[in-house]
Amino acid sequence: MALPDGERPDTPWLSYHCGVSLYRDEGVVLRTQKLGEADRIITILTKRTGKVRGVAKGVRKTMSRFGARLEPFSHIDLQLHTGRSLDVITQVETLRPYGEALVSDYPRYTAGTAMLETADRLTVGEKEPALRQFLLLVGGLRTLVEGGHEARLVLDAYFLRSLAVAGYAPALSECARCGAEAVRAFAIAAGGVVCGACRPAGAAVPSAETIALMIALLRGDWQAADASESRNRTECSGLVAAYLQWHLEHGIRSLRHVERDQADRARIDAERGTREVWESAQNPHISRA
Ligand SMILES: [Zn+2]
């Protein structure tokens, strides 16, 4: 029973008759690594299956279109067959090549890279369905590519929401320890904002506008977020980054590039390139908590 050209053999009867277990899904490529002489292992966050590591055979030997579709950021439709240790990717179609749109814009590219790394870190188990994380990642990349909001705001919104989905939503409206409504400080180890009585030594004291910005980003209230002031965005980014790093054991490596880029732009804005500002910007805003 031949299939017409282009028909994807993903029906159960075909899997059965071929003697291999085939499955199809859509997903976003999180990262790639070399395997042997010619192959690559592709880590993909898929819509239905969760995180999958699949082998793409022969992609480093030829300049294949197959390999080109399996670059980080690509939103793809793919078919795999189940292998003993790793599954093998047999077909790929590009749905949205987000990488192409991001590569020409450094702040957006580094923000996107930090999103991919965070998605990878927050989805711990392989083949454990993580639909909400998948939808957040696709939504975050799309928003980043559309360019309607500042890259760092999009990234901070993504961080806050993906942390919330993972069960680490920071307390933002009442004290994380006692539930009191009058909050004074932001204490990462306590889990968010804290009241004056619960405030541990050394906790950051962000402005009320910064906490409001965090709430807006968590809720997806772009009107409020876009209207925020630069200093509140900087303070928000520092708190969100510190909070994220606290919850992920080894931190997010690519966040360094985001911070460097932000510091770099701050330098250009402030003093047209003098070294001192650049150096002071290297130690940003997040070390207080
Ligand atoms: Zn309290």
C-alpha cells in the first residue's frame, strides 16, 4: 500500500507494519551537538512528547537542507523513529525559521538564546509532556521576532512565566513568608516580596513601579510593561535574573551575553564609550539580594 508523495507515514497501522515505532510532532530546536564524524544530536522541545533528543544522520557531511532545518530556534514539524537509546530524526519540515529572523539583531538573538537555554533547563525529563513550556517558548520567540516590545522585556516576561509554569512563581503582591499585604523588599530565597517584619538582611528594596512591572510581565499586560521607565526595567531585569539563577542550579550561561549587551548599550547611551562606565556596568544591579 504505497503512500502518495509527501504523505507522512505517521498512522499507527504503518508503524506496526514497518516494525519500527514512528511518531510525528512539532517542536523548537533548543540545541545541537556533534555525534561521531557526520551526525548530530538535536535537542527539541516538542508539543506533545516533551523534550526529545534525536539523531540527525549525515547532516555534517553534506550541506543538506535537512541539516539546515535543524538549527537552534527553528520551529519544525518532524518525524522520528524510536531507537534503543536515541530516536532518529527521519523527516523535517520548517514551520517558522525564527533563527533567521533573530540572527541580524544582537539583543534579540541573545534574548532568544537565553530562552532556549531556560526551556532546556526547566524541562528536566525527556519525553515528559511539557505543553505549557512549549507554548510559552513558541510565544516568546514569536513576540521577540515581531519586534513590538523591547527584547529584554520579552525575555523577562518569558522568564517569569516559565518559572511560574515550573512551579516557581515569585510572590509579588503579598509577603512570601507571612502573607501580609504591605511589602517592603524582594528576597530571592524567601520566594519574592516580603514585608518589613519578614525581610532578611541584605534583601533588595526595589521600587513599587518595578514590582508593578514584574506583575505586568507575568500577566502579559504589555500596555503597562511598554509604558514602564528604563530604570524600572533595569531593576526588574536584575531581580528576575537573580531569581532565575537561584532556582536553576548552575545558572543560565547565555544570560551573561544578554547582560553584557545591555551594559554595552547603557555605556553608549550614558557616556559615548568611556571605559569607566563600561566597567561599572559589568557589575550590574543583581548582586544586592
Ligand atoms: Zn511577612
